[in-house]
Amino acid sequence: MPEQALAGLKVIEFGNLVSAPYCGKLLADLGAEVIKVERPGLGDDARRREPYAGDEPGLERSGLFAYLNTNKLGVTLDVETVKGRDLFLELAARADVLVENNPPRRMKDLGLTYEALEKINQALIMTSITPFGQNGPHSDYKAYELNVYQGGGFGFISTTTIQEPVPTPIKAGGRQTQFAGGAAGAVASLTALFARDHLGEGQHVDISLQEVMAGQYEAVIEHWTFTQNEMGGVTIPIMMPIMPLPASDGWVFLMCVEDREFDAFVKVMGDPEWAKDELFSDRFKRAEYVDGLAVMLMEWSRQYTMEEIFQMAQAAGVPVGPAYTAEDVVRSPHLASRGYFVTIDHPVIGPAVYPGAPYTFSKTPWRIVRRAPLLGEHNLMIYHERLGYSRADIIRFVQAGVI
């Protein structure tokens, strides 16, 4: 088999839930050896997050954990113990990259800051992913998905299809900031590695989830700095219709920003008589009478399937997209043709379908080599075979709660 792009890269992941584990997954799936460090007996908090296989909770049954931790080796380690910290330092001394998403204050209390780790491994890249970064007045604040999502301005970006006045902020589902931060962490880590080849030394990569979100989506900052307006509720109402439409088997999303696009969509609908009404003659009037327009559009769209509407609109150059459910995505013939989904077998979960990679490489392929590790599954391999501790030492570490 051809060698993978990141073969030979050694990574320690000292993270929890999504951002650092997703960063580690992106590196591991491209061939890096990622050793995931978890708490003895408890593990990553993602192990206690839904969905569970068979709807039955368990440390080895979380679909979120199983997805985020493919291709990793897993060890347990209590870094708050003296020996646990020493073992962590031994691992860090042999690594190219350390990825972590702990609060900055916790890393200081543990004595695991970049300044401390740099002394034992000058070539180390330490990538820290936190809600607000390593410095600044908010750096030690706790935050959840909701806090960071709103802190990056996304609450109002999400209202761009709602008319004036500007509505109260909302939040999209899922862990948007965490996955975005993990992706940013992977890119930044690889960039720092590239720089290391020229500088001869590592560096600390500081990822702020708030900053990732603030700069990620369209031109939200420019909307304010140039016009002192939010994206939601200001320019969008003059660009109607922008709305979801019901199909016979689901929904599609229509986005006719320009008059020519709406005129093309009218032809797709068979030039209905109502479309000639003065109330819908340009986008300004369509915005003013959007409620009535929506009734007419929905009456037409309900007669067709999502795919039928999509194909008709595509042929006419009208921006319409099917609003897929998770089931629609998994069953997508297009994604199947690209081999996007992978089936991974797991001793507790069993075989299950997971998302693949959003990219392909012609010479250094992405692939799943191993499923997510069981809690502490590779303790013997890492501590005995790699670090040279005896089996008796390993037993003592377990008895002392170190691993």
C-alpha cells in the first residue's frame, strides 16, 4: 500500500470532547501516529455523549467518540499524579506535535505549559485550542458551544433569511465551533511543522475558537466595519425569494437573489399567471409581499420531489438545493460514487457507517487503519514496549491510579 501523507509524524493528543480530538483525527487519518491520553476509568467526556449504539449508554458505545478517534492509539494517564506527569513528559519528549484543548490555567497548574515542554523537546509543536485563546481578559473563562458560537457573531449571521427588524440571535445545531476549531488546529499544526523544517525549532500554536468563528463565514466583520449593519435583516430582504420550500418528499432551499434568477424560476414553474402580477415584478416588491409570494411558490413546489425540483432548477440555472436529512446524506448516490462513507467494525458497537474524508489524495491516500481505541487499550504497548517499563511497573501504575 502507498505511504500516507503524514506517515512518521508522532502526535500526542491531550484533549477532550471535540476540538482537539477532531484535530487529532484529521492528522491520524492521514497517517500520523496519534497517542490519545485519557483519564483512568473515565476517559474522554465524548464517551458519555450520544448517540449510543443500540441507544444503550456505555464508555465504549458512543458514536461521537467512535467517529472522532479513528486511527488513534489510546492510553490512560492521570497527569495530576507525580508519576503521571513524568510519564506525560516522556511521551511529549518523543513527539512532534502535542494537541490539547484544556483551560490555560489547568495547563499552568499541571506544569505543562509550552515553556515547560519546550525545555524537554525544543522541536515540539504545541497546539492549544481554547474558547478565547491563551491570553486576553477572557482567556480563563469557561465556555460552551453556545458561548463561542455567539461570541463569534454567528447568532446574527444565522438570521439572514429573516426580514427586518433584525431578530434576536439564534444558534445552529451541533458543535460548529468545535469542528471548525479542530480543522484550524490541524492546518496550523502542519504549517508550524513546515516552519520547523526551516527554523529548526518548534513553537506554540494558539487557537481561539471565538476568532475562528469571527473570521470563518462570509463577510460578517466587513458588513459592520463598512456599513455599521449586521448581515441579518439589512441587505437580505431586498433579495427575495430566499426561503425553504416544501417538496413532496422533503424540502429544498431557494435562493433567487437576482431578478434574472427569479425570471428563470418562473419559467421552470411554467410561467404561472400570478407571476405577472405587479406585486412580484421586481425583487423590492417581492420582498415587500414575500408572504403572498411564499404561498404561491409552496403551492407549486409540493407537486414535485426534491430531486425533480433540483434537476429542473439546475437545468435553468436557478440556485436551488435539496435540504437533505441525515438519511438523505447517507443514501446519496453521489457520495456513494465517490466512496465517501466507510464502514468500521468495533468490538462493542459492531459494524457502523461513518463519514469519510472531505478530500482525496492521488498518491498519499486517506484511509482508516484502526477503529477508535477502547479505554486504555494500548497502555501496555506504549508504556512497556515504547517507554521500556516492566510489566510489574505497569501493574503498580494501575494499582496507584496512575494509568
